[in-house]
Amino acid sequence: MGRKFVLKNECRDYLQLYPKGSKVTQHERNRLILAMIEDLAILHELPNRLSLLTAAHIKKLVDHWIAQGTLPATMANRLGTLRTLNRLASLKIDIPSNQSLGIIKSFTTLPASAVIDQEIINKVAHPVTRTIIECQMVFGLTKLESIRFSPILSQQEALLFIQRDIAHNK
């Protein structure tokens, strides 16, 4: 039996012993770990056992992914799956941080919230429409939240409570 076969069976055994998450999550975790073993085989860097995986193996694996053009977020997810297996099976593999491996997710900045000029608000004659716009501006509610919002039910003393059935987008 080859090392790749032994490693795949070892990983399957670990993942069956520690079935955490939904069936879809378990299947995806299994698929990603087996794909990492395939990549290690391509690099000729297969350890004899999974617990013998080193930081150097992982660095070469990340370099291989970078050469393939894999996105940083995808690499971070793959390493997160490996960290999960490491934690569940108590393998004590030394997995470097994403920053030390040069994997930095790019974060998109949200656009600044639109500011409505007070003159425009003063031109709005309908009181409900005006209240919806002001709720968005003052409390940072979304349009849907401000439409569903009921001030009588939400105000308690000097505080404002947004009920769960009204909340939208966390």
C-alpha cells in the first residue's frame, strides 16, 4: 500500500470518528482533506502519517496553491478545514497562521451610507414616508426594517428595541 492510500484511509477514519457538523459539512471537510492529500502527492511531500505533517509541508502546499492561482479566501478555508481536523482528532500538527503563510483575505469596504439632505426631507410631505427615511438616517435601519418598524412597540423608556421579526441583515 502506498502512502497516499494510507493517508486517505487515516483521514477517513478520523473524520468518521469525529462527525461534527451537518452531513454536507462533513462531506465537504472529507473532500477538502482528500484533495490536500492529492496535492501533497503531486508535490512528492507525503508524510507517512497525518500527524507527521509539518509546517514545511503546509508551506509547500500553500506555494503550490498560489502557483495554481487559488484565491486567498479559498486557501484560508482549506487551511481552516485542516485546523478543524487537527483539533477534532487531537493530532497536534503545527499549522502556521494564515498571515505567516502570506494568505491575507482582501476585505471589501462597504460604501459610505447615503446622507439625505435636510432640505429633501423637509420636502417630503407624507408623514409615513418621512418617518421611514428618518428611521434609516437616525437609527441606521434598512429600508425594510424601517417599514416594519413600530415605534409604539419598540420604545421602552429612553431605549429603542428592535424585535427579531423586524430585524433584517443581522
